[in-house]
Amino acid sequence: LHHSLKDQQAAGGHSLCALCRGVMEGYRVHRYSNGDVYEGYFRAGLRHGRGTLRAANGDVYAGDWVRNEREGVGREEYACGDVYDGTWRNGIKDGRGTYSTASGEMYIGPVRDDEPYGEGLYTFADGESEVSRFEAGDPVGGGVRWSADRRTAWAILDGEVVAECSLPEASAAARRLGLSPPPPAATGLRLSSADSASSCETLPTVASLLSLSSDGAGAAAGSSCSHASDNTAVSDASTAPAAESAAALSPPSKPPP
């Protein structure tokens, strides 16, 4: 009966008897019946504190837990090659983080309900980058896009290019969104004064676009990677711990005897 109830919890059940809760306290290495392995801290039978879950499907999460849910700061490496490094709330990506895909795309900025949401920086696999507002993973309203070598910039609306603009205006537009322009290419390119002086007749357009919004759908900022849910229970925690550098997370060390 004892092992049967533990297996039921591992399979995704949201209840755990007092007997099972009593044996899952402190630091443990626990293998679930579905093949998942958790190394970290338990409280009352639930993953709680710092820990690493290695799912049978190849996904690996290392970070904070609250009552079986990812909560706080953590890094998830998905079997498909995608990686999310940032804050979580009640088991979903929420707060701020960096999401990179196996194909080479990357988003840095706020997230809500597992999707980019707010002012963020999105870099495409070909090296082009854009700053924009995002809602449910899609760019909305005005923004700016840079070429991979950062020598050319365009005003965008809902993720679509509207017109070419100067580099100074592009930088100013990014700052109006509360963001910094993306760094130069990794080749060490330095923009010359001639580059900075280039301009076009659409300079006022960039600023005006930042105040616009549209119902049209923009380019998706999501990934085709399918992330399977794990054997977690519902958390009643309402706030996430203060953010820290998720990149510095590592599996918890077993406490000394």
C-alpha cells in the first residue's frame, strides 16, 4: 500500500497520504515509477526547496521548488535542445528570463504564462535582433529591428518591417521601450561615424510607431518544442522568491552527515 500510494503520486496525483508525507523529509534522491529522478529537498512528501528533476523524457530542471511546483528561480533544459533560464511561478515561466531554442533563436525579457510578455529583445537564428512589446509570444505595436551586422535598422509594426531608419533613431526607439540596443556582432564590428550619421526620411515614423498597437498577429516568438508536464502537485504559493542569477544554479549538494 505504501509503495502503491507513492507510485500514484509520481504518476501525477495531487494527493499524498500522511504516511507517505512522513517518509519524504529533508534531502533525498528519489526515483519515481515513471522514470523521473529527483535529487533535492522534500517537505511533507513534496519537492520543496532546492532540487533537480531529471525527467524520463530527457528534460532537466534545476532550481527552486515550492510544494512540488517550480517556484522562484530555475533553469530547465528540454530534451529538444531549448533552454529557459529565469523565474517561475506556480509551475510556469513567469517573471523574467532568457529562452533560447535549439535552432538558435533567443528571447530576453519578461514572461507571463510561459510566453514572452512585455518589452523584450528577440534575436533570430540568422543574427537579426528586434526590440518590441510582446503579448502571448507575439510582437505587438511599434519596435525596431537590426541586421545581423547591426549596420542597418528598420522600424517594425507588429513584427513586420515598415521602413528603414537610422541607427541613432533605432537606439533612441529602443531606449523609449526601456531597453538597450543589441550588442554588435561577435566579429567585433565597430560602427563608424558614417554609419551613425546615416538617416532616412522616416525618422519621425519610428517614434510614432511606438505608441501604436494593432489587432494583427505578428511573428510568433515561441518554439515548436513540446514540453511535457511532470508529476507535480498544485501549489498555493502566491509570490516568487526574489530573483537571482539562474545561470548560477546547480544541483543541490547533499548536506554533511
